[in-house]
Amino acid sequence: MKALKVVAGIAVAVACIYAFGRFFVAELKGGSAASGPPGVVLAAPPEYAVEEGGELARAAAARKLAALLARRGTEPRLGLHFTSSGFELYWLADRGGSGGTHGSGGGGSLTERAAGPTGVRTETVWRGGLEARLAWAAEHGSFDAPSLPPGERKNLYH
């Protein structure tokens, strides 16, 4: 009788380990990417007037944003939505209005909201030197102009 209890105990323990193992493996297999929309939606803040740009090289996008700022001179916050090399981008120009998340005062600011081909969403803010940064980007495709402060980048998931 004692041997039967030991065998039954071992059988129950093996069954529990087997059931836990199956559950664990099933959870690992179900770990695929969600089919729905991402947790962070890439969009411009509502206070920006955004123009669609289609597929553009970054230098061409900088020229288009500069032209947009010149054409719509009274609007403090303008943006350009475009794609470039697999990235979806929002370039947002704030002429230095009164506060807000992107306002910086003297010299305005530029914000880039980007979604890469892998889906990672980032935001980079360059403060000051709006016109100089746009002129530099029209030549080099980047707002990181020499003698101006570098951009502050953050992952929008954190």
C-alpha cells in the first residue's frame, strides 16, 4: 500500500510538471506581434496645421517645410507629414509661440516624430535656430546644424 502511494504521488507530480510545461510552451508560441494598431499613435498635436508631403528625401522635405513657413507666415505652428526611406515622419515647426509642449521661445523649435520600418516611434526636439536648421537640413537632410544645440531624442514608448 505504501508503494502504491509513492507511485501515485510521483504520477501526480509528473502530470503537474507536464501540464505546466505545455502551458509554458503554449504561451511562448502565442507571443507574436499584435495585429491591431500600435500602442503609440504617430500624429501631430492638434495645434499644428499639417500639410501632406508624400514620399520625399529629407533635404527636399526641409525645403518644402521652409516654403510652407514662408507662405503661411502668420501661423505659429506648422508641420509636414511625409515618408522617407521607409520612415513615416512629422516635421513640426514652432516659431516660438507662447509655451505648449514644443514652444521654446527665442528662435523657435523643430520637432521630428518618426515611425521606423520596425514600428519604433521616436520624437526629437531641436530648440533654437529654426531658420538656420531648415537651411542646413535643405543641404544635408538633418537638423543637427553645427554651432546649434543638438536635438533631444526620446522613445515615445517610455
